[in-house]
Amino acid sequence: MKNLRLLTVLSMFLFIGTNAIAQNGNSETKMVGGAEMYPSKNIVENAINSKDHTTLVAAVKAADLVEVLASEGPFTVFAPTNSAFEALPAGTVETLLKKENQKKLQSVLTYHVLAGDYKAADIVAAIKKGNGKATFTTVNGSEIYAMLDGDKVKLKDAGGNVATVTIADVNQSNGVIHVIDTVVLPSK
């Protein structure tokens, strides 16, 4: 009888805990690049499983940024897909991945990162507060601009390149990823 009561109490705690997790917006898994992105994993742990982000993962490794993006954060990462990297001029990615260009690669990658956890709602609120445009300072130190096109969040770099957020709010243990369709480039 004592074991049955203990089992019942444990089952109740398990049920309550599972419901609390299911109702927490940060616990939602999303599919990116054919893989589930688990909110309990960090940015790097999830990104390596996405078939759509193999170029980004290779670049993060070449730039020696794995430890940074696996750290506590929080970070907001605008993650370009493989096709976004493929759209760059021929030879750009190969050149950036060379050891002698590591600083330039770090500059490009950190331009896709904000310090802090900015959900899509936070970005949209900033855009509305800014009368249609929000300015964010990236980890690189350069500014990136956000705007709305209908219900789509767009990012614009200093050179006029525009990226669209195609998958928003992919929650991570150390921040959030927003998948984008274009590589944005810093001015420095």
C-alpha cells in the first residue's frame, strides 16, 4: 500500500512537471533542416544536426567560435541556410574558410549574432516602436536593421542586402535562433 501511494504521488509530480514543460513556450521543439531543435540543447548542439546549416557550422568551426556559441549566452543568432551561403559570389565561402581569413570570417559570423535573447515578438515590438524600423547592434559591433514586410521580419545590412526570417523562435538553452535566407554582411 505504501509503495502504491508513493507511486501515485510520483506519477502526479511527473504529470504536473510534464504539463508545465508543455505549456512553457521555451520547451517547444521545431524542425530545422530535417532535425528537431531541442530547447534543452545549446545553439551549437542543435545547429550541427540541421542539414540546412552545414556551411554555417563549418564556418563557426573555422572561425573558432564554437566555445562562444556553446557558452551560457544568451544569444540571438540569425542563421543563414546553406543556400544563403551558396548565393554569395563564387569563391567567397571558400576564401572566408581559409585560416588566414579567420578574423574576417569572425566578423561576418558575429554580425549575425545579438547579445541577448530576442524572440520574434521582441523584434517586431522594436520595429513598431521605431515606426517601421529597428536598429540592433550586433556582437560584431556594427548595426543591423530590422523591418516588416507584411508579417515577415526582414533584416538589412549596411550594404543594402536584405534577409528574410524564414523560421523564427527556434529556442535554445542559451538563446534563440532565427533562420534567414540571405547572408548579411558587416560594414567592417
